[in-house]
Amino acid sequence: MPAIRLIYCADPLHPTQIDPIYAPECAAATHAGLDYALISYEALVQEQQAKRAVRRVAPAVEPTLAIYRGWMLCPADYRRLYAALAERNLHLINSPEAYRFCHYLPECYTAIADHTPRTVWLPLVESREPDFNAIMLALQVFGAAPVVLKDYVKSRKHEWAEACFIPSTSDRQAVERVVRRFIELQGEDLNEGLVFREYVAFEPLGAHSRSGMPLTREYRCFILDGAMLTRTAYWEEGDYDDAELPPETLFAGNIQRVRSRFFTLDVARRRDDGAWMIVEPGDGQVAGLPERLDPSDFYKALVSRLTGAQ
């Protein structure tokens, strides 16, 4: 097997042990024959000390492919991690440019625009004070249609009515209320700016048992080297039993336009005509494994695809 090293986050209270959230993944990866190393997320992100973050990572004797499986990183932190690991002869599967491309929706929108909800975005200046005149002007493309709000990476979907869903883009009062609440809840975690996406009614799955947000029959597809690696029901609750999995060749043309080796596409079918659409993309290293996906199956597929394909 070619040399491959997985990079996980350490438990902040026990730096020689893996973060408990990733322990099941690590066990499955080890069983699949993969080696791993631990980094300090806190040193990397909170202290901005990339070299300190990787100090427990043993250097590789020869150039070695590395795959990070951990908490989301902003592009600047990812770039620092990429450089620090490269000094140890470990080369993350996605370059910093590839990471940013899939992590920030506006970056990769043109690659998926023909099969994803119509989208507009506005960056926020340092003050984080929204320009509602500019927002209302940008929203004119939607007429009076409903939209969902997120930043360049994340939404507040579990605060659906409060900070995510805008019933009509022509209702300035509703726009201002949802945008202000979204910015307040995101706080320091707000990524770059505001993204407004046309609301599309996908096949319903019910309501979330804790937050009450509407659930749709969504799937997470991991893509590796231009082809689908795994496809799994996204939500841990709801009835997927009679549902059709996304075809393995789904959105093949879009996949070829995505400038990344390892990424995800979350997909769903429209309620009215059953057509598949891309809900959103993401970098494959920071995308969570859905609860319905057995980590052993994921890592077996990963090893099989990467063997001889570095």
C-alpha cells in the first residue's frame, strides 16, 4: 500500500489521545491499515502556532500523502497547517487553493451553478454591519421568492425561522430581522459574508426532533479523484428506507469542474419533479461522516481508491 498518513485532532485535555469525536473513525482507519498522527487544533487555531500544533507528528522519510480529518478550519489556518506538515514531508491531499475552493460556496458556485439553487452573496466589512440597501438590491433577482441565508460556509438551519429562512425577499422587514439575528448568532464564527440561496422544496423527511427545522431527504456524497467514493443518507433520523440512492455518475460534469481531489456534494431531489440538485459542496477533509455511514466502509473505500492512485 502507498504511504498514507491521516491527521486527526488531539483531545485538548489529553494531547497524546485522539479527540473522542474522531475515535470511531480512527479505529476504522487503523483497521483498514492506515497510519495516523495527532495535531493540536487549539495551537493551530487559537494560538496561531502551526509548528507547535504539529510537534507530535513524526516526519516522513519520503513524500507522503496526508489527509486531515478534523474540525473545520478557515482557509488561513488550513494554509498554515498545510505548510507545517509539508515541512515534515507530509502533503495534504488538497492544496490550500483547493480547500478554499470547496469550503467557501461563492468560490465554487460557477462549477455547480447549473444544478444548485440560484445564489447571490455579499461580503461583510470588518464592522460586520450589513448594508441593507445593497442587500435588497442584490435580492431583486429573486423577485418575492423565499430564500435561505448562510455565510460562506455555514447556516443557522436549526434556528430556521429565526435566522435562516426568509419567506419573501421583497419583505425588507423580514430580511433585516433574519439577517441581523443570523449575524448575532454567528458572532465571531461568521465566515466572510452573507449568502442568499433560492429556497427549493426538496423531498420532505419530516421535522428535526430537537430543533424542529424541516428536514429533507438529503444525501452526502464523498468524491475522490473525480469519481464518487461513497453516498449515504445525510440525516440520522427520518425514513430513507424506500428512497433511491444518488446514481454513482450523478453530476459527473460538475465534479470534473471542481478543483479539488477530495470533496463532498450534499444532494437532494426536488419535490415537484424528482430532479436531483446539489445542496452544497464541502472539503472532504472537514465534512463529517453521516451517522448512517459505517466508518469501516468509508475507510475501506478510501484505501481501495487511493491504492496506486497517489
